[in-house]
Amino acid sequence: AQRVTQPEKLLSVFKGAPVELKCNYSYSGSPELFWYVQYSRQRLQLLLRHISRESIKGFTADLNKGETSFHLKKPFAQEEDSAMYYCALEDNAGNMLTFGGGTRLMVKP
Amino acid sequence: DGGITQSPKYLFRKEGQNVTLSCEQNLNHDAMYWYRQDPGQGLRLIYYSQIVNDFQKGDIAEGYSVSREKKESFPLTVTSAQKNPTAFYLCASSIINNYGYTFGSGTRLTVV
């Protein structure tokens, strides 16, 4: 069975500092990985997916199959980045996502 | 305006009662999902459905039931058998193999 682990429940940084939200996964197949974000009083929404190799709001994430990781990074954090971030893995059998426990990012002024 | 709508936003239930949470989408998505969100535990899958009149149990289906009579609707019933129903419930939908979910705004259920 697949599993997604986000080791940090809370990450607090100052504005302008680099940010790395960690995500590790276990899955026997070829994974599809995502980051979802939930801002205060807003819906959970897709931030980025690894197959797109895109940068959204300055965030990037690289899939490292050797380390089974998909860490989310941003070089300079902004206060508006404060939110709850979830890493998720999609299995090959269907369209079902398994989520990690989430990391709350707080960016202080 | 396309989207996914959950109602009600807040729901209070007495112990021993069944309650039904509504989830409707007009996105023409094939698949729909119910997740439970608890602090520190992330999102856990309760049930999902990829086609009308068919659904599958997720990781924590005990004490819950669903139906999928229409493509647009996927209601979740929290039964009295669910031992700890107080939680935030999220519904989502997607096009199969399209790599991304659209989430509703959630229903917060409290047992009183």
C-alpha cells in the first residue's frame, strides 16, 4: 500500500527566507505526485504536480526516486505563502490520491 | 459557474442519529470522493466512486455509507455506527486520469 509522510507538522520561517517542505513516499509502482495547498478560509486546491515540471507562485518540487522524496521548495518565502500544505500520491490503478498529514507553513514578517 | 458544492457548511448531530452530507458537482467529472480531515492526520479517504451506481471503500469506510445514483451527486451518510464522527468532511471530484482534484468547501460535523 502507498504511504505519504510529511515529517513536519509546523514550519515557521521569516519573510524572505528559503522554504523546504518535506515529503517522502512509499509506493511500489511509478508514482504521480502532487502538492495541494489550503489557505485560510479557502478550499483545498492543487498547487503543482510533478509531471508538469512547473513553478507555481515561485514553488517547485522535484521528484527524487532514489530518495523517494518530493520536497516543495521556494527560495524566498512571502507572508501570503502561509497555509496548510499537503503532499499527495496517485496510484496507477485508479485515480485515488493518498495524502500526507500536512505541514502548516507560517511566514513571519 | 462550474464547481463542487457541499452542504450544509455546519452540521450538528445528536448521538445515535444518522446524518447525510450533500455533495454536488456540475463539472461533468466522472469520479467523486469523500475525505475526512482531522488535525494532524491529513486527509483520509472514506469512499470513492468512478462511475454511476458504483463505489468503493476507502481506508476508513466503517460507519459511513454512500450512493451514486447520478453523476452529479455523491451524498455521504454518517451512521450511528461511526464512533468518532466529529470532523471536517471534504468532497472532491475529478476527471479520471486527469491528475487533479477539485475540492468542495467542506462540511464541519459536530456530535452534541
